[in-house]
Amino acid sequence: MKITICDDNMKDLAKIEQLITSYKTLYPGNDFELETYTDPSLLLKKIQGNHLSDIYVLDIIMAGTTGIDIGKLLRLSDSQTAIIYTTSSDEFALDAYSVYALRYLLKPIQEEPFFEALSYVLNHRQNTEDPIFPVKTKDGLVSVPYSKIEYIENASRMLQIHLTDNTVVTSIFIRKSFDDEIKDLVQDKYFMQVHKSFLINFNHVRKLDGSSIIMNSGADIPISKKNTANVKRQYLLFISSHYR
């Protein structure tokens, strides 16, 4: 599991690193890969390139870019990643919850609340474990987590699964109909078939644009005319339920 820490105060960053090392010693079943930043602009570039971590420990008050700005970008890129905020002030608490931060810790960071926050995040991730979409490819069976699917296209009777990291998994020739291939996905509240050849993940939609949907990657997905009103209604329901 990858944890990214961003804090422009070297002393505070080192403290968090030390706490994570201590946590791993106390709970040896956890395998953490750490990545650290003192310059938030560098982390922003990493996120914009869709190079994401599982957990982010972010200082809120930093020069140039705030931890809230980073959190907003993360929510555009990946709704599932966990955010823990650290700060010397409690005035940003409401902003932190607006990006669904799982914990908000005041500095100086103490061991007990930090350990509790990390345990909560790990348990939260286990309880919301990603379902898997199995794809038969020419190289064998590939397991694709639901959360990593941006959209799926039926192209010449092959599934092209476009992922959030801009890679594409292509299936072998499908014998069943597209509807039948994606029937499990459409049961998930985050997915919708918007066209006879396209299924999208609402988590990765940038905007609804008339007769098409613009994804975070910039892909322009057509909406069938008969489905336009229903897609708009379902997307608005998703927005109101997910971001209220």
C-alpha cells in the first residue's frame, strides 16, 4: 500500500514518517511504500499525471498550494483514495470534510491520534474493497478494479476498458452481447450504459455536455438520443448523493 506525505515543514514531515515506521513495527502485517514531498506543486503534477497513492497525509497550510487544493484534485482523479489532513489550525475543518477527508489532525501530531487515524483508514479501505471486473485478453485473464475503470467501449466486438491511468485493457472477441458482458457493472450505482457501445463510471465524469459526456481523461462519450434524459437524471442524482 502506497502512502504519500506532503508537508513543507521538514520537521513535521520527518515526524509523520517516523510515526508510520512505528505503526508498521507495531502492526507488522502492513506493507507500506512511502513517498514524500515538501513541494506541493510537484505532488500536484504527479496527481495530474494519474500517478496516485492509496493514502495521502497532507498538510493544509503550505506555500503556494494548500492541502485542500490537492484534495480537490484527488477527488477529480480518484474518489476512493483516503486523505488524512494535518494542520496547525482548526479553521479549515469544514473545507477538509468537503473533500471527504477521513481524519483531520492538529499539530503537533501525537502518536495515539495518528495511529487511530491510520487504523481507521486501513479498516475503511478493507470495508470498501473494490469489486473486480474480470477481462479475458489474449495474454490471459486480467482483473480490473471497478474504481479504476473510466469507461468501456464495445469496439468491433472487443471490450476496450479505459482505465484512470490512461491505459487500455482490450478483451478477446466477445461472444455475448455488450449488454450481457457489462451486466454486473450496471448493477453498481457508479456505472451506467449511456450508449449501445459505451458504459461510463460516474466517478470519473468531468461534465455532462448536451449529447455527450466528457470524462476526466478528456474522452468525449456519446449519449444515445433515447437515453439523454435518463442519463442526465441519473448523473444529477449521483452528484446530489455523492457530493452533498
